[in-house]
Amino acid sequence: MKIINFRERRSNEFIFPLAKETINDSDIDALTEWLLTGPRLTKWKLTEEFEQKWAEYIGTKYSVFVNSGSSANLLMAYALKEMGKLKGKVIVPSVGWITTISPLIQFGLEPIMVDADEKTFGIDLEQTEFLLKTEDISAIIFVQVLGVPHYKDRLLELCKKYEIPLLEDACASLGSSYEDGTMVGQVGDMSTFSFYFG
């Protein structure tokens, strides 16, 4: 069996990588040192501390840590479905990721795609309101695309007017905020984030 040195492998991988490494040698050394202490690798005190600090940072009451943004979207959709508030048709963005839409399909719901707004790349709100008037829509899920906050006031008005929940996929907008200081992740009834380095 050949053991591959991680540091050697990193430098020889690809000429044009999808994303560059953001983990450096000091990060690897620190992780190795921590792993050698024999920590518990499942949810424990460190995870609970992180959840509390993340909720404080975002400005929410609760935070739940899961293994990925994809799983977070799945859990968010499932929680709303279990509450009986997610059924039938759900407005989704045409610009985003499959991980935003796939949980809805997995649960037998019908995602209805809307066009993208030319300034924020989020869901087109005129088309969204048209669908809210003409279709039996149970929720809206929108993506805060690549750190660009979407129109929160108008979104919240629409959800209040049509009495439907708003789900916020903020996986690609970690740390973004609105001009009034509202953090991305405070807009939806539930929101998701991802710490994937890309």
C-alpha cells in the first residue's frame, strides 16, 4: 500500500483547478494537533458552542449544525413539511443550485421556477406575485446568490399578503448583510448556510 503525502499531492493535482486550496499547512498542522488530543468527532460541546455563537452572529434565536448546506436545505424543507406547511407547489429560483430544489422533489412537491432579477440574481418578484395570484403556492424558497442580498422588504410583504412561509438558502452568502444591518439569514422563516470553502 502506498501512502500519499497530502502536501505533495496538493501541489501536483491540476493545472486549472475548480477552486484553489484555502487550507494551508498551518491549518493542517493545527487540525492534526487537535485530532491527536482524541476529541469527540460527533456533536458535542464544541458544536453546541458554535451553534450558539453562529445564532448570535446572524441574529437568530436558534442554529442547528449539520454536515453540509445540502443537508441543511433538506432538513429545512422536511421541518416545514412535517409542520404541514409545505405541500403542493413551491416557488423556487432559476438561478441557484440543485441542492435548493432537490429536497422538494424528494418530498413529492412541485418546484415552480421563476426568472432571475437582473440586479440581485434572486427570484423575479413580479413573476413571483403573478404565480401567488394564479397558483396554489404553499411556500417560497429563495437563494441569496453569491453574497448579493435580495429584496427582503418586498419578499416579506408578499409572504405576509399571501400567508405563506419564506425559506432562505443563504449557503453562498455567508456574512453578507443589507444596508440596514440585517444579516442575510434573518429574512426567511428558516435559513441555511454552508461553510464549503468554494
